[in-house]
Amino acid sequence: MADPKLRIAQLANFVGPVSGGMKVAIEELGKGYVAAGHERIMVIPGERDTVTDTENGIVVQVKAPRISKQYRMIAKPWRALDVLERFNPTSIEVSDKWTLSPAGNWASRRNIGSALFSHERLDDMLSMWLKRQFGVETAVGALNRRLAKQFDAVVVTSHYAADEFMDTGATLWHVPLGVDLETFHPMGYQTPEPGPDGTRERPVQICYVGRMSHEKSPQLGVGAAVELHRRGVPIELHMYGTGPDVDALKEQAGDAPVIFHGFVDGRAEVAKRFAHSDISYSVCPAETFGLAVLEALACGTPVVTSNRGGAHELVDATSGEFGAPTAESLADATERLIARLGPDLRTAARARAEQYTWQASTEKMLALHTRLAQPEHHFEGDPR
């Protein structure tokens, strides 16, 4: 007997033209839902109210105020809920812990299954912003307990992401994300071998791809580059992305070889920048997963990451190095990785990425949505 046709609604805030991993995840999963024969609607903020039919489902933009240069947020959640009323979903998937969280209660009143997709770990993120932990864990713990009651399941992408919901009563569903292995692939690039005296014909090329904003910790990557420059290690750090901290990062870099390229438009162009680098930095200690890690690895580029956070779970001994989230420790990790550069390392990096596919991610999410669509959709969580 064929699986029943699902009507899946995805809701998200903070999705804009320069959005990174969360936008990619929502779009790739939505594409997979449609390819599997289900209906899908995506509700996101926009400059004006629009409804667009696409080959990957219906995209509804709800008029929303701008909260930064790059992002808008739906401030009136009832307007998004009106869209759901018209779509009549069999289940909903909410990628927002703030103004769209009432969708969980909306679904519960209609006996519709609901899932909260946890894309960020709020306790560590807020601690980084506020530069203190006192009071943060208590406040975030209360919020997470409320969210656990509002939604039938909470989707987490890593063990690190799951830990935030310990002791909240949440039903957890573990879904590692995937990577587009066709767009992100090795492009014949090889790191030049060192000469007889141990030097290379040019500086080691390091890239950072991501938002230039404090919560993504680009300052750690720049700090590591500054430290390597101080040590006399021949490197160049290429920063790809935009955000509110660009000027501060340029000041931090000083005379170190750090080049800021701005926003890179198009996934194929991003892949090219990864593939033509010797090392990729993905050093945020509060990343719940780290799509940029997988994208770099898929291009054959080994990664330096922090020794905590979801990104660390993706990098093993064959595909990169990690250190504590300090400039000095990450510089040490970079030096260790430089000593290992070569064809075997690039092959191992690609092999690591091949363990994570969007097909596998989609199948796990569809298994969840199928259960959420049942009349009795209360169930035990997915074992991690």
C-alpha cells in the first residue's frame, strides 16, 4: 500500500536573500518532500504579501518588518496562521522559536501534528552575545520547556543541539542534515607539495564562508589568522560573506593577510571558493550542525573547527583538526593540519561528506511527518 499523501507546511523567520544554512536546509528538505510526491507550502517573511507556485511547492511571503539590513521577521503570527488555515496541512514544521512558535498551539487545537526544527542553540548563542552565562540558562530553559509542550516533536541535527533540550520533556527526533554532493565536489585542485626545504610555492589558502556576525564567530577565524601571521606561518585567509561585523573584523585583521571578498552569489560559486582552498575554517563553538563544514569537505577541503558544537561532530581525524575556541588553539590546529595537507587528506575529506546526503535527511523527516499526520501523533522520540 502506498504511503498517504502528506500536506506539509514549513514556516520560518530570518530567511532572506543572503541567508545561509537554515535557508538551504528548509529548501532542500522541501524539495525532497515534493520529489517524494507530497504537497508542500513554505511561509516566510517578505517585503509584501505574495503567493508563488514553484516546482517545489507554494511559497508564501507574509509582509513583515525589517529587523536588520538582511532580515525580516513576521511580527504578527496570526497572519502566518491564516495561511495555514487555507492550506489545511497534515503536519507543520516550524523553523523559528520566537514569533512563529504559536503555530504549535494552533496545530494542537486542530489535532494537527507539529514539529519544531531547532536550528540554533539559544543558551550558547545568547551567552556569546551577552558575554555571560549567569541567568541565560534559566531563561532559555524556561523557553525550551514551553516549546517542548507546544510541539509534538523537536527536530535536532546533532547531539550538541539535543543537549539543550535535556530535562525539558521534549520528544526529540534526530536528523543530521545533508550536502549537495553534485554542486559541492572536488574540482581537480591539489595543495602544492612543500619543496625540499619544507616551504611551499605560495601561502596556504584558507577560506571562511559565512555570515560576518558575532554569533557565527568569524572573529575566531580572523584571530587565528592574525596569530599564524605573527608566528610567521605563510597563510592567506579569504573571508566570504557579509554582515554587521565586517568593519570590526577588518580592524582586527590589521596587517595580517586577511582578504574580505563580500557576499558570494550562487551555490556553484561558493563551491568553487571551497574547492580552490587548502583549508576551510568553520570555528563557531555554538553551531548546531555546520552545513559549511559538509560543503567544504564535499569539495575535498579539510576543515579546522572548534572542539565543541555540532560542527565538531562532523569533522573526524581523517578530515580535519579542531581546537578550543581561542585564536591560539585554532592556530595550533591549523598548523597541525598544514603538516598533513596532500591528496590523501582531500580524498578523506570528500569521503567524510559522502556519509551525509539530503536523501537520507528527507527520508527521516518524512518518517516524522508521516507519524505526525496520524490521528494519534504522540510518540516516543527517535533514538540518537
